[in-house]
Amino acid sequence: MKKIGIKRETKNRWEARVPLNPKAVKKLISKGFKVIVQPATIRIYRDEEFKKVGAIISEDLSDCDLILGVKEIHIEEMIPGIPHLFFSHVIKGQDYNMPMLQHILDNNITLFDYEKIVDKKGRRLVFFGKFAGNAGMVDTLWGLGQRLKLQNGIDTPFLKIKRAYEYETVHYAIEHLKIIGKEIEENGLPEKICPLNIFLLGYGHVSYGCREILNALPVIEIEPDKLKEHQKNYQHNKVYLTTFKEKHLAQRKDGSDFDLQNFFKNCSEYRSKFDRYLPYCSVYMNTIYWEPDCPVYLKKIDLEKIQGEKQKLIIIGDISCDINGSVQATVKSTYPDDPIYIYDAKTGEATDGLVGEGFADMVVDNLPCEFSKEASDYFSKTLEPFIEKMLLCDCGKTIEESDLPDEIKGACITHQGKLQPDFKYLEEFLKLN
């Protein structure tokens, strides 16, 4: 009988998500599989709920054929020789996870990564993205209200917004935001912060989650090339939203015309042109996928130029959370109960809290955990179609020889102590650690 293990999450005290919910576990058991669930106290679904559908609650996962987690698994908790599936955060060569990757290779662990389960067009199939957008937008709007009050003494309706984890569901958050949106529409916003321009970088699942929240407010959309004109013609009782795509953010270094497909293949040949829009930005929401070869869009030098008594930019919501990535103010991550720090572009220093010279930065690195139940249910539904085939796979064969679906084959980073062909580039990052 094939056995699947569900790992207890140990990343931090906020991580309550599960890769499979009890409903999905019940289906697996009905098909003749055995499910072992490690006991946990913070998990959104309690041990008893898994036990009720037939799962075995046990610390020991050593006899499993596949182990599932959500976030990174500590080295000492991995079991040699057994396939693991989780968000490994290694595909960009993240230096803090290279020791983990080396351990995986040294112990013949087959590593599958949710982030690389994609269709033929490269679109992710198993993800929490929408909920990251939901929570990140709520936390950023909370930070906006707090920052304006504590740093500038400005009262706004945003002060009434709670942090995302303080709402029971996304629905409750949206309903509360609708009340605040109505107040903005009836009474307007202070002149000092108008027009309140929210910049949304990206148009994928995370961006969609941000929009779900923003739709509760009186939002008017403005195209990037209309921002300068818009500064002279706006309403105090509206919030303005501008969406940026690649063509707005980057330009060819050689001066030739922008080409989207070329950008995807050769992003190192492009540089940022975002600095032309930055003076109009009040709230910067980063939802884009970024790799080290891509342009840096929000540079320290550009932030330094606009920092001061009359700066327009109040807060950055870096949902992508690439440390020292496309947002150079993002120098560390934060937690749901303390999501904001202040980045001083003139010194390059980050100070915890909401007061100080510079820019507020919201950088919670596991945002979907703030809506753990909804996020887990959605994720479980998208993952479920792949699990049975993964359990029945003969991992003694090479991945190419196996009967795994192509989507799962492409998500295999290591197998039999070796990096898979598509991930050979990680050898260079491993050498640096």
C-alpha cells in the first residue's frame, strides 16, 4: 500500500497552511492509499479532523513513498531517499537555501517544487498566489493608514483597516473595505495625499488578489502615460490605480524597440525605465516574478532622490519578497503581526516599526498563511489531480523514463543525487556556498 506523508510546518509560528485538506485526504484513503499526518498545534486543520477521515497521526514519516510540505523543510527533518514536494525557494539560486539543496543532493532526495508545476505555456498550476495578493494588499493598506498617522499626523479612513490575519476570511476583509471605501467616497481624502496613486506591478494571480481587495474602494484606473496629466485633474474621493506591464517597466539597452518575447528570453539586455513614473507613486505594489538577470525596478538611488519632506511615495508592498531583488528597499522579510519596517534610502538602513525617515515597506514572506483555510482549500484542489500519479511512480527509474505527467517531470529539481537537466545551472550557486 502506497503511503503519503503530510509534514508539520516549522518555518515559523504563522505557518498554518496544509498542502492537502481533510477532504482530499479522505479521497486518497478511499482509493486505497495510506496517509500519515505529523501532529501539529498551529495547523489550520486540527489533527482530529485528519484522523476523522482515516489518516494516521504520527511523527514517523520514514516509511512514506512521498512527503508533502508547504514551505522549506529543515535539513534535519528530511528523510534520505524519499521524494519530497514543497516550495523549496532554490530555483533562483537563493544563497540561504543552497545548504538545504546540497543536503538534498547528498542524501539522494528527489525534490519536486510546486513553483515549477506549470502548463505548456509556463503558467503555474498549483499556487497560493491570489491569497498572497489578498493578504499583501490588506496589510499594505493597513500600513498606509498607520504610517500616515504616526509619521505625518494625517488621519484617513485607512486607519480603520486591520491586518490581514485579523480578518476571519477574505470575504470579511472585503466587506470591511467596502465600508471604508464608502467613507472615502462620501468624505474624500486629505489634500496632502491626493491624488492617492496605487501602482500595481504585474497582472498575474497575485495581482488579481490585490485587485479583489482594491475593488472594494472607489477606484479609477489610470494608464501609465496619463499619470503626469492626471496630477492636475483628480478627485479627492477616489483612489487611482495604475497597472504596469513589462513594456512600461523596461527598455532595450541598445535603444531598439521593446519586444515581450525577447524580454522573457533575454531580460539582461534590458534596463529599467520606471524612474520616470516614480514621482507620481503613493503606494507601490510589487507582484512580478523576478530573476537576478532582470532589471531592478525600484532602485535605492531613485528612492534617495525622492526621499524628503514632500515625498509622494508612502509605502511599498513587496508581495514578491525577493530580498535585494527588484525592490532594493527589500532587505529583509517581516511577519504578519509586525509587517512593516522603514527603509531609509539615504543610509540604506531598515528600522522596525512605522516611524522614521524613508519609506514604509511591507514584506511578509508567507502572506497566504494569513488566510490559511481558504488558501489551503484552494491549493489542495489544484494539487489533488497530480498526487495519485506521483504516489504510483517508480522513482527507481529516471524521471524521463517514469510515467509521471509532464507537469510533474518539469517540477523535479533533483533525483538520485543529481540536479535534473533544467536545473543544472544551480551548480554554480552551490559552488558559492
